Amino acid sequence: MSPTPASMSDPRAPASYSWEATNEEVARRSGLPVDLIVRFDLNTSPAPPAAVKQLLAFGGFETGLSEYPPSDYRGLVAAAALAYSVPEDEILVGAGADEILDLAAKAFLAEGDVAIVPTPSYAMYRVLTEQRRATVAAVPRQAASEDWAIDRPAVRDAARTAALVWLCNPNNPTGRLEPPGLIEGLLDELSSDAQADGRQAPVVVLDEAYSEFVGKSLLDVRATYPRLVVVRTVSKAYALAGLRVGFAIARRDTLARIEPYRPPGSVSTLSVAIATEILGIPGVLAENLARVEGERARLAAGLEDAGWRPEPSVTNFVLVPFADAETAAQVAEALLAQGLVPRTFPADHPLANSLRITVRDRLENDRLLAAARAIEAGR
Ligand SMILES: Cc1ncc(COP(=O)(O)O)c(C=O)c1O
């Protein structure tokens, strides 16, 4: 007998993160070979940096594979400190940004606490909050016409009783950057409200997974808001999602609260070695950023020509709204039939009428554009 999934046997189990279909499932449904399936749902890059091939051939990494990585990841920390221009003792390494978010939830959320999520945003904030048996206060963002900006007064208000605020800038899945000064102003307000009420300000986790795409970061704000944890990753702009390497950057006393939850050696020796090298190679980042920028403009223009209305984006994905949720679901099905996997949103999600589409390489994007034209021609 197969085991009962936890969520069926335990009514208190939190909802899990929901993925799109696997390549094998899509291949089966579409009748296409599995290597023709393209992931437009994961905000990843089509290929790792070219330097990785050289490193794997000549890096001599295999000698380290019988050992655990160094417990303090010291070489990787040093490379990240240089790449992000921060002191080494303000960096903590995790298995991707996702593990960092998980550690932050463990360190700063207890049962019954409230965590704010300006909504829509990255789905893991809710999953992780609920895993701690804490509650999400979802604060709706402003309209698409207002760049989906955080509703600053509403977040400020809700944060009076919150232990943690999850922020994401640029935001996934909207692909926009917050207006200049909004987050800094909000943090000032959170500090002064806490001081006036005689309590600690909430911890703010600022997820900057996509910040390299805009060349802007609020890392320096930790100087004025000590309970800020900035999250970075090599998954997106560095095109290394498969390595699973991410970082928390925060002031030492804040980082010290997370450290006890860090598992020993969750990042593999090979990932540590490759990320350490790549972070130090000039030009790796610029190459991928240039590819994304060029292809994003071409993809958006092609989608417009096909009759879709992609929203502006500063990231490696675009959000495409349709007339309603039913139309979005039909378009998703039609794309899947071509082996192209978009990111969909559940029926009760504020973006149920939209699909999120990753900027891939030229050939893959051309397949998507051809599919979009065919779908529109068939209506
Ligand atoms: C906003 C955001 N944070 C974190 C992650 C996870 O990043 P990582 O691959 O570093 O775990 C993603 C991945 O899609 C993301 O969109």
C-alpha cells in the first residue's frame, strides 16, 4: 500500500508549493519527445555561464567530492563578499534563496505570529509562514496600472502586529521594481512606529532574487534598519539555478539569530566550488543580463504582434494577462500541447487570468511566439 500523503492524514499540514507538470508529464500529454519540452515557468536561464564548462573540465573539483564542504563555506563567503561589496561576517550561505527564506521563517516566526505578504508575490512566503503555524496577512498590492506597487500605508498599518514582513524587489510574479524610495520610506515608518509603541520592529526579509537585472539593491539599508535580511541567489541573473546557492546578507546580530537553524553542509562541495569561481569571473553576469534584455524586448514585441498584452518587466520573465481565468487556462493548455510550459495561477489567485512566461533563448522564444500566433489565429 502506498503511504498516505501528510496533507491527507494531518489536517493541520500546511499547503505545499505547487509546481507545473514535469517534463515527462508534458511529453506524455503532448506526444512530443521529452527533450522538446521547454520550461517557461521557472524563471531560469536556458544555459549556464560558458565558463562552467571549462571549470568542470579543468577545475579539479573531484578531489573534494569525498569530503563535506567547509562548515563555514569560507571561500564562497569571500567571493560573495567581493561580488556584493559587503563584509564577510554579514553573509550566510544556504541551498538557494529558498533555504535562506526557510531559515528566516524558522528563526523569526513562531506559532501564532503574523507575517505580512504584499500580494501577489512569491508563493513560498505563504508556504513557509504556514509551516511555522504562523498566519499570513496578505496586503493587496496596487493595480497593474500602478506598477503593482506595495500599498505602503496598508503594509505599515498591518505591520503594527506583525513579527515579519516578506518583501520581494523586483517582485515575482509581477516583474516590476518598487517606486524609488518606497521600501526605504516604509522601513523608516516601521522603525518609528515600533519605537512609539515600545516594541521591536518586525524583521523584514527583502528577497532580491532578481535585483541584478536592474543593477539596484537595498543592501545598504541594513545600516538604518538592523532587522533587515536581504536575500540573494546565483539562480537567476547568474544562470546557475541547478547549483542551489543563495545568501542571507544582514547585520551580524540579525544573522546570528539565523545561524542556529543552518544545517551542516546543505550546499554541495561541487556547488560551492563552482559558485566561488563564477562569482569572481568578470563578465559572466553582464553576458546573461544582455541576453535577457535583448530577448525580453524581442519576446514582448512578438507577443504584442500576436495580440497578447505582456506587462512591462525588469526581470527575466513577463506577465501576460488575458480576458479572464478561463482564457488563461485555455491558452496554457494550448501551449502545453506544444510542449511549452507557462506558469499558471490557481483560480483563487489575484493573477488567475494571467500566465507568467520566462525569457528563454532565441529559438525557444521563437517557438513560444509561433504558438501564440497560432493560438490567436485559431480563435
Ligand atoms: C522571488 C524568488 N525568491 C526565491 C526564489 C528561489 O531561488 P533559489 O533558486 O535561489 O532557491 C525564486 C525562484 O523562482 C524567486 O522567484
